Amino acid sequence: MSTNGTKEKNNNSRKGYAIAIAIASIVIIALLIVIITMPKGGTPDPSPTDRVVILSPVATAYVTENVTPAPTATEVPATDVPTEIPTETPTATPEPTPTVVPTPPPTEVPPTEVPSHKPRVIDGTTSANPAYAGKRLVALTFDDGPQLGATEFMLDVLKKHNAKATFFCVGYQLSYGPNGELATRAANEGHQIGNHSYSHPSFGKLSDEKIIEQRDKNNELIKKLTGQDVTVFRIPGGYRSKHVREVIDLPIAQWDIDPLDWKFLNEDYIKKYAAENGMSYDEAESRLIDIILFEGLYTDLDGEYIFSPPVAYEMKHGSILLFHDIYPASAKAVDRLLTFLEENYGNFVYLTFDEFILTENDTIDAAKIYYSLWRTTPSD
Ligand SMILES: [Zn+2]
């Protein structure tokens, strides 16, 4: 018993010793693990959340998707997270820049006066004259010249487009030799020369004698320079009255399309527009021509209301256009307009005033004011 008791005692001691060694080993191993895994310097490993915060948005997005558990919304603002990592940005070509000219800011458009920009050219409305079947006939008219440079440029444009026109010349312009030669050239190239008075006075203030003098002095000059007998008159400033019409005793040509080139395409206005918009002169000129032809105008640079519909979309069979051949920009506008109409319609024909009226009338009436091929005062 005693031996057994001793053995039992020794066994118990060995068991206790082994257990102690095992516990000590576990503790040592545990300590070793702790020491090995402890980072240098003792700084705790940043949490995944901290790592997200210090990374760039791109990396954050990547980490968010691939490393960390779903972050809370406040940690990663959605607006800062690109949907793609930059290197994966598709290389597809960007959408082309629209070639459509932007519309003017809303502040330029009076709210009660928003015109339609829909073309008013109506298909099927063409000449009633069988010789011009399917054609839209238009009278281009040019006032206040001739003038060196501008008129020359206009004649070149008309030749390029095979267009005939009517030049309402002023006597004092014609009396300067080089300008007079341009009237001669215009007549030789098939254009009509109309009378726009000798010195461009206001006819409302003139006596009948002065009106007749303004007419006759210029008629003689035109005849001398061009060989043409004047058959049409345009009163300066578009002034008209029954009495003046009767005194002049020539058919009077008005117009139904007015691009306001005298206001928006003169050199001073183009310079002002260029300065206010940070453009070169050429850029401003080109932009203003586009506005006049394709967008229309609502106010001038000073904010004064002045409505002019887009000329290119007003063009129709029977129209009379009013331009001025004293601005090079007007010649450029005519060039662009005729090019546009050729490319988009292809059936406009440009005739002198007399040819134009006579396509659908037997005579041209000296008692009438013509606004278009079909609209006159007094009306039929
Ligand atoms: Zn004039």
C-alpha cells in the first residue's frame, strides 16, 4: 500500500510537473506570438476604416470594393468616388462638339416676343411664270453706294453666285470717279441701277422742286455712267407718302426683308462687339453675320430692343431684300446667305428689280410702292 501510495504520489507529482511545463510552454508560445506580431515602434495597425480615410478617392473606391467591409456612407462621400479607376477610362472618342451656334442667353429675349425660327420658306411656293417653273425668285437690292471696296466685293460675290441685283445708287457717291466706274461695271455685268437720290436728304422736308431736282440730277448721272434709263426709285431712309410718290413719278421699291446691316455690320459696331466679347475683328464680323442670317436679333449692344428675324429662314419666293453695298461685311453676309440657300434649297433665282416684277406682272406701275412681288401700295 505504502509503495503504491508512494508511486501514486510520484505519479501525481509528475503529472503536476508536466501540466506546469505544458502551461508554461503555452504561455511562452503565446508571449512569443505576441512579440512577433507586435509592430515595430509599437504603433497599432491602422484599422481598415482609417486606411480608407487617408487614401485618395480612387484608392478608396478600390479598397472599398476589394479590401474592407462595406464602409458607412459618411466615410466615403459618393460624390468623391469615381465610378471607374482612371486607368480603365474608356478611350472612345468624345462626342463631337455641336456645330450649332448657341442660342443667345435668355436675358436677350424679351419674354413676350419670342419669334419662331422655323423656316418660312414654303415648299411649292414658286414662280407662276412658266419660264421660272419651280424657282423661287428674289430681288437683291443694295443702297447707298457705289463705294470703292465694298461694292467691288459685292459685285464679285454676285458674279460667283450668278446672281443679278439692283443697286440703288446715290448721286454724290457716283460723282466720285472710281465709284462711278463701279456703277459702270455693275451695269456691264447685268445689274440694274436704281435712283436713291442725289444727296440722300430727308424727303419729308423737301419741296416738290427739290424732290424733282434730287431725282433728275441723279438720273442724268446714272444714264451717263451706265447707259441705263432709270426705271425705279428708292426714297432715302425708306420714307414714303402718297404725295412724294406722285412727285417722283417712278415705281418705288421698298423691301420685305431687312437684315439691318446698316446697324450691325458697320465697322464701328463690329469693333464694339469684338471688344465686348473678347474677339478679334474678323471673329466678331463672322459671328454677327451668323446672328443676322441664322438666329435673328432682339436687342443691340446697348440693350435697345430691335427685332430682326433670321434672314436665311425668311427667304421666300417674291421677296425683296435690302442690303447696303458700303460695308464689306454686307458682301460677306450675302455670300454666306446665297451659299446657304444653294446648299439647302437650290432653286432660288436672283433677278434685277424690273425682271423680277415683270415675271408675274405685265407692267411696273409708277403709281405703286413695291414691298415684294405680290405686295404693293396701293394694293391692286
Ligand atoms: Zn439710303
